[in-house]
Amino acid sequence: MRREGIALVISAPSGTGKTTLIHRLRGEFPSFGYSVSCTTRQPRRGEVDGRDYTFLSREEFERRRALDCFAEWAEVHGNLYGTPLAPVERMLREGLDVIFDIDVQGARQIKLSLSAAVFVFVLPPDMEKLEQRLRLRGLDDEADIECRLARARVEMAQAGWYDALVVNDRLDAAYDALRAVYLAGTLAPARNPRLVESIVKGLPWRS
Amino acid sequence: MRREGIALVISAPSGTGKTTLIHRLRGEFPSFGYSVSCTTRQPRRGEVDGRDYTFLSREEFERRRALDCFAEWAEVHGNLYGTPLAPVERMLREGLDVIFDIDVQGARQIKLSLSAAVFVFVLPPDMEKLEQRLRLRGLDDEADIECRLARARVEMAQAGWYDALVVNDRLDAAYDALRAVYLAGTLAPARNPRLVESIVKGLPWRS
């Protein structure tokens, strides 16, 4: 008997260190599966259909969207992107965990499609540090940085409905917190439906 | 600005290792306060009123109970015991955490009096190990052990409404799980009411 998987939704303003935290979580726990997103954009050189993305025509994407086949979807620079619900649900049933690295709007959609998901918002220690980190990355010009900081404030204002707030001040402490939210989520009775019964009856329960 | 405290309710059949786990949690985190219970039993030699217990007459205990002054109460061997609500609430407001080491019936009362509490049930890996542990303690005769095992099964059957199930198979893994539930609980937005605002406005937020 295995536990059921957990959908872990992680949002954060860019520059908060979210990607590093997620990488570390995947490194420590082998229980995370990978979901392949769908997109209407053209494949780039070297991208393989069904591995990097499932490449769909706009018509096909819209048909599936109308059928509610996506856990979440968004339009970015004129292209549609979406996470198909069925493979995510299958992974969760089979005991694999799924990470959604996604903005607040996407997280709200997942709240509707996968209500048992656990939602974590990663915060910068202060706005000056966030600005410094964005400058250090060297990816954005002045106007982009202004825009990202404004976007960060807007997204952070919605963090109140998440399950947990993780401040990334020191990376080790932030990772310990994110890891705790994940682990605590895996321990919910709903994700371990026959655990108590198995222990009382002497049936195997380890995964 | 400090976060608010968390009431952590821990139930487990006796012999599960709950006391060891709680001791370790208090050792790692200095944020736990101590609440002094009320009782109608006579003080034992060396016990100090207001430190070990608040010793009350039965009349005074029942008067306070009628006023709903207890977070939970129970009668054991003809004596009344109870946790007064006001000091617990005060500690939580001041950012101190409180542990309730309590059976399922007491936990149900706390669910009503402190609905934001986090509930953890510690399970033995199997009933044979539990029986072994009870024998190794050498505190109980055969009939007591029978009774404890029956009580364990009855209590475990109610673990489904707790927030987290922690199996104490290996102590380190069980502690890691309990610690995760505690830490995750401290990260809830409701316990960090002005955190986001403080970060955006550049106000101090560290405890």
C-alpha cells in the first residue's frame, strides 16, 4: 500500500530563488514525477514532442480547453500553454508527487481543478534584496526590473490564501521550510487512506 | 512583528514513543511555552501550586468548567484535570507555541476550543511492535497490556480526522515528520498576519 501523491503548487516573484528551492526538493525526494505541458508554440531546435512539450495546433488546444482537460492554462506572448489534468491525476493516484511552478493566476486555477493541492508562496526577505537579485541576474533592463517589482508586489498581495509562506532569506532555512510543508502534506490521512487499517490488521503499509 | 503561536495537539497510544518525540521537539525549538494544568487532586510532596498544577477544590473546578474556562478537561480516577484556556490563548497571541499531549477525547475538545490547532496522531509501525514496547517498559501486567492494546486500536480508528499521521518506525524519520508538521503549521498566513505587508513596506518582520 502506497500513499497517494501530493500536488505541490509553488508561486514566487521572479528573483526569489524558487527554482533553486524546487531543484533541491526534487534532488532530495525521488517521489516527484514530471508532467509534460501542452503548447501551441512552434517546437524549438532539439525539442521533442511528448518529452519537452506536447505540441498542439491552436484549434486542438482550444478544443481540449473547452472540454476542461487542463489543470491550468495561460496565454503568453500569443501562445497557449497548459498542464493536462489526466496525467497529473494518474501520477497522484499512483503515489507520485507533482510540482507546479506557477504564478498566482495559474495557482488559482489549480485550486479549482485539484483542490487537495498544497500551496506555497515563496517571499523575498525585502524588496531591496529582490531588486538586487534581479540586477545580479543581469537578464533585465531598468524598465523590466521596475515591471518585475510592481508585478511582485501585486502577486505578494495575494499570498494570503496560500497554505504556507516561506521567506527566502537564508537558503537553508527556506529549504527546510519548503521541505516541511511538502512532508507535512504527505502525512495527511486523506493521502494515506488505508494506513491505520493496515497497521491494526498487520498488513504491509510501507511504500 | 512576531508570528502567532501554534497549538500542536499530539495523540498516540501509550508505548508509541510520543514522549520522546515531544521532548526532542521542545529541545530543538525554544518557542514552546508551558501551560500549567488545573486539578482537584491533592498536591503530592514537593509539588508547588501554580508551578506543577493549579490545585482547585472540586467546587471551584466545576464553577470554572461551567464558565467554559477549560480548553479541555477530563476525570481520571475520580479527580478532575483541565487545561485553562486563557493562559494558552495568551501564549499563542504572544507568539509562544503550546503542545497538548493528550488522548483522542481531549483532542476533540481542543478542536472545539482552539479550532486553529494542528493535530498529529503518532502510530506504531504494527501492533506486535507496540506490544513488545509495552512489555519492554515493564510497567504493566498481562491484563493491563491487553487493555492498552484494545484502547490503542479504538483510538487509532479515530486518527482519520487528525491533520497528520506519523508512523514511529524509526525514531529519526518519525521526528523529521513531526517537526515538519510543526514547521509547516508555523508558516500559515493566518499565523503571520502582517508578514507580506511588512516585506512590501520594508518594515521589520523577523521575530
